[in-house]
Amino acid sequence: MPVKVISLDEPRSMDNGTMVCEGLVGDETGTVIMSFWNDEIEVAQTDVVLDLKDARANLVRGHMRLSLGKKGSMKESDASLDNIKQSVNLSDLEYEMPRMGGRGGPGRGGPGRGGGRKPSGRWGDLMQLKRETGNKKYFNRDEMTEEQIVAAIKEMGGE
């Protein structure tokens, strides 16, 4: 998958000596933040098009990040990407973190790790009902009015 490097932060050193650099990459469908690690930082340069192979998307505090992981690779591409859709940044959206450990059981995100917080208001009611019913429908809080949230709750059998 070819992506163009739009911007890069300054590389920083982690406590264990590992280097990381985050940058915004994109194509004609949108953009996403990508983490570049160690030797990858040398290849990733602003305005360079990269061919990514087996890259992976992760959620970091509910926001999407792209990285290569252990099995991914990248190389400079011969392709040119001129029409980057910068109006859509997938990393700006907040995604619901998957619950680990089954329904209602302890797991990541449980008490003591920020999981004890419940989103407030009708949105919180919708997210709770979605978890309880196992509904897989995607809801974007930023694009829904209060009336649409209430309608979605009713559609799933809530009140």
C-alpha cells in the first residue's frame, strides 16, 4: 500500500533506548498517524512515498495509529501520490476500545486503568447498550445529534 509522508515529528528516545518518530501519512482516501521505529526513521522523510507491506493498525488511547510491527516492511516507492485527502484524518476519530476478558469480566480497561469511567449522558447509554447487545454497528459521536443517539438507543431496544 503506497502512502505519502506528509509531516514528521522530531524522533525521541524511549527509556529503553529505542527511537520512535510519529508522522502523518496519507493517500487519496485519507490520512493517519504512523509510528516509525529505529531504522524505519531513516527511510521516512517528508514528501517521500513509501510502499508499506503488512502494516498494522492499532488503537492508542482510542485513536488509530499505523505501524509496521514485527512482520511489516516498507521501502521507498516509485509511485507518486499527488491527491492526498487531508480532510479525513482517521487518527482524529476516537474509537471504542475492545473489551478484553469477555462480557462484564475484568480485563484491560477495568477499574484502575481508566475503564471505570462511563461516558456521560445518552452517548454513554448507547455505548453500554451496544456492549450489552453485542451490536457491531459503528457510531461516530462527533457526527451524531442527540436525537440520532436517542433513535439508535430505541432501535437497539433501549429506552
